[in-house]
Amino acid sequence: MCGIVGYAGAGGRSAEDELLAGLGRLGGGAGAVGVAAGVAVAADGGLAAVWDGGGAGSAGASGGAGRGDAAGSGGGLSGLRGALGRRPVPAGTCGIGQLGGVPALDGAGRVAVVLAGGLEAGAVARLRAELRGRGHALGDSGADAEVVAHLVAEAFSSCGELVEAVRQVRGALAGEFAVLAVHADEPDTVVGAGGGPPLVVAAGDGEVRVASGAGVPGAWGGAGDGAGAGESVVLGSDQVVLVRREFDEVRWEITDGRGAVVAP
């Protein structure tokens, strides 16, 4: 009952709706009461993130340049749907989501990350200290995903490409984890990296889904319902997938740790 999902679609498809459907499948179709859940969608020149921590008073939201708290609704996917009803995210066609955790943002709210698995325990405290030493304002949650979000933001500021930033960060970190990321400066892009829980890329008609979790590859879509029908690939431990909407098409590409294309 946990995992991460990513979505990019053309033709006016709603990333919010597709992410909720994916999270529902990861949860076995149940409401996943008491389980944290959240989504982040790139839209309107920024990121909109809404989540429910799985307990009363534990919901939250972030959007645009500012952050604000939403009233807690106490119920995982059901709570997330309620939070989205009170504060809907702007229409967007690319986004990420998580069941069993919530999206982590960098300090500027320009990068959102969801993480399945975790970093090597001994490295997290050191990374947090190093980031703070370089001027990053990290919270007290202790979440590994927050560290990854700040590292991706830092790498992006140097290389200017989300796929390369994620590749650099994944290559520098130890642990059994998979990650999905979006950046406000690349609103039509979702990037994922493998290395722990299986991360599956499923290409359909005008859309691409990425999912990780106990139910993969059947957790999100299949030929029977048209979701994810077509080509499906499992990422290797050193591979990165770039999913990008270009006008009325969605393209995907998997590269290795050196940036060489390995699929499709």
C-alpha cells in the first residue's frame, strides 16, 4: 500500500485525475485511510502540491511562490481528495504523486520530489549538514526526500536540465531508492531514476505513466483499461527516464549513468 507515480499526458488530460487514479491502484482501490498521500503538479509557472499526512490536522498545500496550510482531513487518499476539493491545483498535464509519503519541495518551491525506499542511513545526517552549510533551509521532518529535493535544485542551478540534475544526484547517493521529480522551469517534464524499488515506464496513446510499488506493473493501468497500454519498460539501477510532453505528443527516453540512450 505504498509507492510513487508520475504522469505526463497530451490532449488536455488532467495530471491531477490521473495521479489520483494511479495512487488508488497502488492502494488496491481502497481509500488507504491513515496512509500519507500527496501530489505535485507543474502548472501556471510554478508547482502546486497538496498532501494529506494520514492523520487529523496533517494536511497541507503549497502553490506558486508561497506556502499555506490546509485543514487536516485525516485520511490518506480520502483526505487528499478532500484537500484537493478545498484547494484544487491548477490544470496541468505533468505531475508526480506518492502513497505512503508526501512530496518534498526545495526551499524555493521550484522542485518537487517523491521517493520510494530510502537513502543510506549514515549519509542523511551528513548531507543535511552539508546542505545547511551551503545555505539551504531544511525543515525538521528528517525526510530523505527533502534532502533529495534540495540536491536536485542545487544541481539544476548548475546544469540547467532536470534530467541531468537527477542523474547527478542519483549517481552521488547511496541507498535503495527510486525517485521521481518535477521542476517549475520544465513544466512539461517528469524525470525518474531507478535503483531500489522497481520503477516501471508504461507508454500509452498520448501519455506516459511511471509507477513504483508493490503492485507494479499492474498497479497503474494495463491493456484492459487503456491506461499504460503499449510498451512497458523497467528501469535499471543506474538508469534515468525523461518523460516530456511536446505539443500533442509525449516522448520518453531512458539513459544510463553516463547519459547514453538505452531505450526506446
